[in-house]
Amino acid sequence: MAAPETGPGTRPGLWRRHRVTLAFLAPAVVLLGIWIVYPTIYTIVRSLFDRDGSEFIGVDNYERIFTTDTLTTAIRNNAIWLAVVPALVTAIGLVFGVLIERIRWSIAFRTAVFMPMAISLFAAGVIWRVMDQRDTDIGAVNAGIAAVVDAVDPPGGLSTAEPSTERLGGTPEEGLSFAQPLQGGDVAPLGLTAIPPADVPEDAKQAREPAPVPGGIVGVVWRDFRPGGGRPGVVESEELGLPGVIVELRDGGGDTIGKVETEADGTFAFEQVETGEHRVAIGPETFEEPFEGVDWLGSKLITPAVMIAYIWVWAGFAMVVIGAGLAALPRDVLEAARTDGASETQVFRRVTVPLLRPVLIVVFVTMLINVLKVFDIVLSVAPASSQDEANVIALAMWRTAFGGVNDFGLGSAIAVLLFLLVIPLLLFNIRSFRREV
Amino acid sequence: MAGAAQRAEPVPIAVAREREPFSRRLVRLFSKAPLNALLLFIAVLWLVPTLGLFLTSLLPEDIVSAEGWWTTFSEPSLTTLENYSDLLSNEDITSALVTTLIVAIGGTAIPILVGAMAGYAFAWLEFPGRDWIFLLVVALLVVPLQMALIPMFSFYNDVGLFDTALSLILFHSAFGLPFAIFLLRNFFIGIPRDLLESARIDGASELRIFVRLILPLGLPAIASLAIFQFLWTWNDFLVALTFGRDTQVITVAIFSQFRAFGSNIDLIAPAAFVSLVVPLGVFFAFQRYFVQGLLAGSVK
């Protein structure tokens, strides 16, 4: 290297230039050094030591990750998250992005779906925990399901009713049947109790035991209870008939051969029956219970419940990013395909999706990274009683290190595992991101 | 009018647009009715949970555990602001809101200032190994903050920073920095060289150039970065849960009411709603920057 002409002031100038540079960089170096670089090295080293850091134990902590029950549950759950959520979020974002191009109010739609992105995952979890309450009176999700289910399959009017005497047998699921075989000319008193006053139909009248009909089977279904009790199995004054109850006539083999509905005084009649033994029964639909509510926050469904909340938050992100990709697509290519006679679905599958591939992959990979680190929303949706079942890697790390166990060695190992899983994904994203620029 | 409304439709051939008969337009409108209905249903579905939280927060204590928020539609008289006035007199919550604000402002201002300084150095100051060091800083983006929780927990205890707002501010500042430096350096590098050169020839110091030239010109990037960082720190739960005990931010303060979720809903619902009103306000006020920043961070 030839020595350059060193004019006066070059050296101090150089020094000053570097001094200025250092001044500009120093705060960043300090923050990054103390809060990111040093802790990263520390955590990696710490993961090789035991709980209180006194003994070097090699990779024992890593083995424990895969042999401790709560931790394997966390890994399994996180694997389910990875398999389900990123693909769903990307698909929803794509569908929304394509559909809103065809409506006039796309900005309003976009705002509505994107809004949850602004609020904390923790608060989003609180929102869904309120929505997911089991009781159909206060949990909106179950109230919605109940409205549909009870409309399709209405609950019976007397879901709590029980036989008043042992003369009525069977189970509510197959219908309560009169124990004694009947023939034409018999009378069947079918008494029920345990009916709350609210369940008694408004048009109910004083029950009446009908007179026998030759060749027919008659009877009464009534609320075999009056203030003070009364005698079971006997129709008494102040005891109400139960109208609108379906009574089945069954033959000797148990097959249903006829159905009638009770009158306002509870009476029913099969006018003409064939000779031989018959039975009568109150149909099972009478006892069908109303929709009880799905136990979203219980141990079985907690992971899907948290996922729903999470998808609600992130769908807007996918929609906006994919929407920007769609807007940048060359319109003439799409139009050319349409002019050539391709249907909308063909255009979507053969042209739009392949052209959007890079954007879809970025969204998908970004969601993989987010899902690996999922934490806040699990703690806010899942009640303490189902947190073991809802466990994920980041939550397991926190609980191991700070949530009572206080094992910094194992906690560090879980953090390193998370780190190792995130690295390739983020490198991929940064690479495709640099290519785009 | 019809022409103006149609401009939104991507009709490639101008002739087709002008000659489209009224009957065809009518057909198209009706064929879109199911799509509009479907999307309207989805939009409502997406809004209902947040609305539900708000209406829940308006139900008095004795009603909220027995009746769903939708009863307010049929009985609007049930609603009351009582829960909110109770909230204002609840010192745990009010002090948590103040702490959250302090942390969010500090955790936004520091990384932006520090990141802008470093971004300027990486963009316009010459020094050996500049690009390599920049790459190293960007590489720090891959470190999940879980990697720092355990060491910083011990560190904060040792230096007496544990359970302070400052500990949260510094943690958020550091983890916001790699992205801030990356974004701002890339933005600053697009500033015309002539502008800087002439300022230097005029004898302006680097500090002066930075304050008078770079910061004002970088405002669009700084704004969207500020919005993101503010939302990130305001919405944080994990960091504040780890390093705070008595110093609680709002998410942590709500979390500490969780032990009896069902019976505390009259406190949890309004507190959660207040906690999300601030980021929602920021979002609606700066929606454009927000979306731009999001796109800058993911595709471009």
C-alpha cells in the first residue's frame, strides 16, 4: 500500500471521525451487549448446569425436556399449534384478501378484521375467556351454539322429570314405559314428579283419569304432586295434567306402533288396539335435555379454544399482507387468463396462488415463528386448572424458571430449545425479505 | 355517478365499461349479494368479541354472573358505569395504568433515539467492518426474548433494578433495537448523498446533521416504528410478569385478579377494556402508518 499524502490534520480528522462514530454507536452497543449478547451466552452456558448453578451436568437438562411429562405435553401441544395455526391463518388471510377485492366496503371489512392486531394478546385472551364461559346464559359462544342446536333439535319439555312410582320403568333415553303389559280396555296412569313449576305447560288443566274404552288403551300423563305431597300413583285434585306429551304404543316385541299427544288434562287414548299384549311409554323426546354448553375452558378443549382466540387476532395480519401482495399482482395476467375463458376458481388456483407464493410463504413462516413463541394468550384464556393441558414451550419455560419450580438450569435449556427452533425460520424470512428488497 | 362508482371495478377495456347495459349491472349486483352477506357476517363475527367485552364491562356486579352481555340489547337500562368508577378508585389498576404509560413511552423513545443514532452511523459514517457489524446487529433479531429472561432476572436482582419501571424500559429498548436499527439504516441510506455532502461542506457537525437533517427526513420511518414499538411495549405481558412484583403494568395487574375470574369479571372486563382502548386509539389514529410499517416489516 502506497503511503497516501498525509496532509496536516488528516490524523486528528480520522480520530475525530471515529470518535464521533463511536459516540453514535455506543448506546446501541451497550444496550445490545448487556441485554441481548451477554444473556444469550449466559443462558446457553447456564443450560448445562443444574438447578442452582453449582454443578456442571452436561446435556442432562436437555434430556429432561424430553422425559418430563409436563414438558413433553408442551412440546406435543406446540407441534399441534405449528401444524394447525399457521396454515389456517394463511388460508383465511388469502380467502379474505381475495374476497374483499370484490366488495365496495373493503376498507371497513379490513378494519374490522385487522383491529384485534392492535390489542394485546393478553387482552384478546381475556375477551375470549369471557366469550368461552360454559354457562349458555353468560358464555356467548355457547349461547350461539345453543340457539342453533335447540332450534334444530328442540329440548323436551320435561327434561328433569322422573317416574312417581315404580309402575313406570325404563330410562329417559328410551322413554319411560308402564311396567305392566296392557290390553284393550285397560287404563294406564303415567305419573311424573320432579317437574319444576316453570316446566308445566301454561294450558295444563286439572288431571283426570279417563274411563276405560272397550278395545282401546287410554291413560293420563300428569304431574303426580300437589302442595303437601299427595299419594303417589293416584290422580288427585290440584294435580295438573301434562299436555303435549308424546305417548308411544308399543307391541309385544317393543316396536313402536302408534303415537298420540296428551290433552290439556293429560289424557291420551289409543282408540282401537289389536288383541295381545301392548305397552305404553312416554317418548324419549320428552326428556331430552337442552344444550348444556361446550366446556371450552376445560382440559379437553382448551388448546382449540386458545387457538381460536389466536386465529381471531392474527387473521387480520395475514389478510393485510396478502392483500398488499394481491394489489401488486400484474392485472393484465389475470385479465388475460379470464379472457382466455378461465373460470374464477381456475384463475385463483392456477394464476393468483402461484404468483402470490412468495408472500404466502413469508406469512406462513412468520406465523410459524409467532406460534413457537405463543405465551400470553395461553395464560389469559386457560384457567389455572387446565394450564397443564394447554401448556406450550414458552409457557413451560416460564413456569419452570419462574412459576414456582425455579429451575434455572432446565428453564435455560428450554429457552435454548426455543432459540434453536426459531433460528432457521427467521433466517429464512430475513433471506426472502432481502431478496424482495 | 355510475361512472365514478364503477371506476373501482377493474374493467380492462374502456368501451366495455361505457356500454355495459343496465340489466347486466343489475345482474352483477345481485350475484354479489351472497358474497356481501357472507363478508358482512364475518365482519360482525370479528367485532362481536370486543363488543361483548365492552358490554360485559357495563353490567353491574350482581347481573354479570347471571346474564350474558347481550341482554343489554333488550334491557339497555341494565348498563351502568359503576364498574368504571370503581376502577378509577382502585389504586392497583390506576397505578398500573400509569406504570404502563411510563414503560411504553420510555420503551419507545429510547430504542428509537438510540436506533436512529446507530442507523445513521451504519448508513453514513465510514468505519472499518461497518457492514459486518451491521449484519451482526440484524442477526440479533433471531434471539427470542426468552433467552434473556433468566440472566436478566439475576442481573436485575444484583444491581437493584428488579421490580422497577426502568428495568422494563431498558429490556424493551434492547429488544426493540435490532429491528429499529435495521429499518432506520435502510431508510436513511435512501436520503440523497448530495444533501449530506453539502451540509458537511458547510461545516455542519455530524450531530447537527443528525438532528437537523436525518431525524426530520426520517420522520415517516420513525413514526411507523414508534407506533409499533409503543403498541409492543404497551401490550407486553411476559416481560412485565417476569421482572415486576409490586411494579405492575396493566396486563399483569389484570392477571393478578384471575384467581377468581368468574367473581372478578366486574373488575377484569372494564380493566381489560381500558387496557385495549389506548392501543385501539393509536391504531385508528395512525392506521396508515401501522399498515405501512407492517408491510415494511414482513414483505418489503
